[in-house]
Amino acid sequence: MKKIPKELVVSLLAVVLGLIAGALFMLFTGNNPFAGYSYLIKGGTMSIERLGNTLATASPLILTGLSIAFAFKTGLFNIGAPGQVLFGGFCATAVALSVNAPKPLLLLLSVSAAALGGALWGSVPGFLKAKFNVHEVVSSIMMNWIAYWVVYYAIPAYFKGSFLETESRKIAHQASLRVDWLTKLFDGSYINLGLFIGIIAVFVVAFILNRTVLGYELKSVGFNRHAAEYAGISVNKNIILAMMISGALAGIGGAIIYTGNAANLQIGIVPTQGFDGIAVSLLGANTPIGVLASAIFFGLLYSGKGFMNAMTNIPPEIADTIIATIIYFAATSVLIERGLDKLKRKRRGN
């Protein structure tokens, strides 16, 4: 019988512990946790439309989760995903509002622009890390705010809407990732082609990391950059390349948010999907398939919490608390692994 991977056990335990903690929070607020979780799940799955909205919510999280996981696999912590999402979404929006072309070509150009924008934003922390050993956490956080202010001034200057300067013009259906057949299939939900882009990205990233020389070199640099350099691998090149790929993935997530889930880009808002990608990656054990499952789970929590609040007295913040608790347990996976090891040793002793 095939042994269950320890990472999967740890992730499942993190979810279970987070749900137990959420149940305790509900009890403390005088609510029934069974009813709460029932409505939470129904809110994301009870109809084909709600299921479509859950998958749409999960779609950008797949990309941002992959972005963080890819960086982790190469020994880097890309906390600049929010800025990469925002700038990638801005690039996609700029193309969508500026280029007149058939829909398939326009979507390809828009998503490609988002990937290039995210890669550009990721290359700066990568370059600073490679050349000057500037920690990528510090530099990528700074890039978040540079993206914020670039978009803040660029949208009103070049792409502002007719009535409000706080958002771009509406993206036409011709340039949107939403397609009629998919909208009808899911009964009017805002699901779009971003879901398929995310699924394709999962398999592409898995292939790169596990089946290519590039993936081997990137992971080698992440495991031990000195040993990799001794083996003849260009460490600096691979650090920059890893951050560019990570940034490109986050940038595509931005395209899904602003040209798929939404119809325009609002300024003054840092996309939370970039930070949520850290949680998705941790819960998914930094593996592409794990990220896919984790993103769908988070999509369910986000989609269902409003319905839970509407049907009960449970505040929607409880769902956020559950997510935060799951992140905590996923981040402290070392403690869970130690606990599992102790149980194994006790069983062997008996």
C-alpha cells in the first residue's frame, strides 16, 4: 500500500484544526457551528451559479499560490505578489482598453502583457538579490508600493472612467475573459477562462519543476546555492529567472482579477489575492496540485461566508478567522510533523 505523503497529512491536519478553532469561535459567539459550516458550504456550492462563483474566486488564487510556491521551491520568498498582481492587471487592462483585435488574439495579448508586467516587477527583487544580496522580502515589499502608486496615477491619467477617477473605463466584452457559453453553463456566474488558465499553469509549473533541467537548476540553487555554484550552475541567473517566473504567474493572476472576475481596475486598493497566495501555497505544501486544491478550498470559504452571515448571526469575519487559523497551523507545520513523529515513536515503543 502506497504511503500517504507527510505534507498531505500536515495540510489536512491544518484544515481540521482550523475548522475546529472556527467551531469554537462560533460557540463563543452563541452560534451553532454545524449550522454555520452547513451554510458556509451551501453558500459556495448550493447552486450551479454559486459553484461557478467559487471557482471564479479560486482562479486568481491558483496563480498567486503557484507564484509563491514556485519561489519557495527555489529558496526565495516572493512577498511582492500583490504588486505583481496589480501591475500585471494594469498591463492587461491597458491592452484591453487600447488594442482593437479579434477576441482570441486580444485575450492572448492581454494575458501576455500581464505576464510580462509581473515578470518585470519580479525581476527587480531578483536582480537586487543576485547582485547585491538584498533580501527579496524587503525589496519585494517596496515594489508593492511602487506598483500601487504607478497604477494610482496612471489610471486617472490615461484610462479613467467617464464618471469616476478612481477606476478605469469598463472593459468591453470583446476584451474580457468571460465568455458567453461558460456564463450560461454556470447560470450567470462570473466564472471565466481564468479557471482554465490556472489549471494549465498548474501542470506547466509541475512540468518545469519536476521534468526539466531548468527546474532542477532552480531547485538546486534553492537547496544550496554554494553547492549549485560549485557544480557549475549560474546562481545569479537562476535567482533572477525564478523571481521573473514567479512574478509572471502573479501577473497573470492580475489579468484574471481585472479582466475576468471584474470589468475594470479600481485604484487605491492593494489586491488581497497576492497575500492570500502565501496561505494557498503553505496549505498546498508548496506543490502545484496542492495549490490547486488549496485555492478551491479558499474560494469556497470566501464565496460562502456571505451566505453564512445572511442565514445566521455568525459574522463573516469568522470565516476570515478560520482562514487565519488554518494559515497559522500550516505555517507551524514543523510542530505538527514533530508531533506525528512522536506518535510514531510511541507506537513503535509499545
